[in-house]
Amino acid sequence: MTKCKECGKCAQACPYNAIAHLKRPCKFSCPVNAITYNEYGISVIDEKKCIRCGKCIHSCPFGAIGSKTQIVDVINAIKDENKKVYAMCAPATEGQFGPNITMNSWKKAMLALGFSGFVEVGLGGDMTAAYEAEEWLEAYNEGIKKVTSCCPAFVKYIETKNEVDESGKRYRTEEEIEYSTTDPDYSKKTGVGFHSYPFPCYGDGVMDSTGSTYTKNNKEEVIAAYNEEEKAACEAWNVELLADIFPQADKFAVPAFSPVWAYTTPSEFDEITTQLDEIAWSSLISCVMASEDKFDETYDKMISDLESAGMKDAETMLSDIIKEKAGV
């Protein structure tokens, strides 16, 4: 037991299921494999790999991992009569605790806690987005490809996972390859090779204001498509549909129109979009794998191939469909 690394290989190899692989929630929730065990079996976080996403914090049942916080400093500042401390909240704060909790509610609560004032800072986010749009447009006109994110975990992930060789070509490290082959939940944690959407689909059989259904599937088709695990889940919850386990559609506001993908489209449009999908998937992979000096050339070829396959025609047809369905 002193030499066991809890890799789970013996459990995978045992044909009699005599070995149970007990997974530590913190380690197996980490999307970048930043948690390992030391010689005493204690979990250790590799600061160089950690992207600060917080998944280990929320999965730890013992509260042994915590994020850095300045709450004590804030309390001390509030208690200091010579300081004025203001609370600033993003627009998403409103509505998180029910429809009756508004920005005004937050303001009253913050003042009651001792803050000098309360400010909603959505305007700052709008201004940042506006400036980023200008920066993106400037880069686009110069032929430079850019992407932006306000999520520190995403930015850190890109910084740590963007391994390149001397020629500038991206590659996977031996450690990353081992991680992908030994962890059965690798795809779920990283998104690599994981294309299913584990969410209930509301609207089956429901009509919108135009008489179109919100989805193309009726209840019988949905049930017939369930795999054994999904059927077992329905049986365990004593429901017909997986969606019945979750809050029902009448708990949500009904939009005026169905999503575009729910409309019946002509075969000509479907043929074009199928070809566009095939071009896009293969070309995007080529763009990601291309070296820096070949990226623009690969990207421009993808756009050219999409246009040759009828991208503009598909756009026009889809616009006509939307105008007809929505009565524009």
C-alpha cells in the first residue's frame, strides 16, 4: 500500500472486479491533471499546471481546499473609521437568489453590512466589450486572428496547454498523452473528443406562435433513442423522459419563436450545410495544428472552400426561412 499511486490500472485489469478504484474527488475533477499524491499519499497541487478553475474546491467533501480570499482585509477596512469601502457587483448578481432579490436589495444589504456605498458595474463591462470590439476589428482589418476571454481559468489554460516545438507547431506532451489514456473521464474534464450535451431538451411537441414545434422530435422518438443508462435513469426516477427529472418547461418563459435548428429546411439547404460542416471540421483541425507561419494560409483556404461550397447561398436561404417563419 505504501507504493500504490492510485492510478486505477489494477482495477481496470482485474477480470473479476475484485478491486475497487476509489477516486479522490479533487484529483479526478481537475481538468489539467494538476493534482498528484506525495510519498505520504497526500494530495499536492502543482502550481505550474493549476489554472485556478476551482473545480477541486467544489468537489472536495472535506473542505480541505480553499481559494485565496481577502474577506478579512475587507472586514478590517469596513471597521476602520478613516476608510470608505464600496461594494461593486456585476449585473449577473441580480436574479441569482430569486426574482425578488434586485440590485436595490443588494444595495440595502451592503449598506447594512457597513459598506459606504454600492455600485453596479455593468457599464464597465460594456465599455470593455466596446473597446475589445474596436481592437478586434483593427486586428481583423490587418489580417490578424484574435480571441478574447474574461475568464482567468480559460486564459491560464491556454497559457499552460499551448505547447509548441522549435518550428512553432503545437504538440501534446508525453504527460498529456498518458493523462488522456489513463483517466477514463479525460474527455469529460477537458472537452477533447467529448461532443455530447448532457442536458434535458425542452419543447418536444410544444408549438410556438407560428405553429412550428420547438424541436423535431416527438416523445416516442426521444424515448426510442435512449441508451440503457438513460432508460435505467428514467426507471429509477419513475418518469418517461429524462427532461421530467428537471424543472419543467412551464417554469420558464416561452419564447415567441422556435430556434432556427427546429425548422424544417429544404433538402438543397441540408446538402449544402452538410458539406460546409465537413469542410469546417477538417479545416479547423488543420488551423489548430498548423504552425504559426502557416496559420493565415490555412485559415484563408478554409474560408475559400466554404464559399465555393455555397456558404453565401445557404446564408440567403436561411435568411428567407427565418423571414417566412417569423413573419418579418
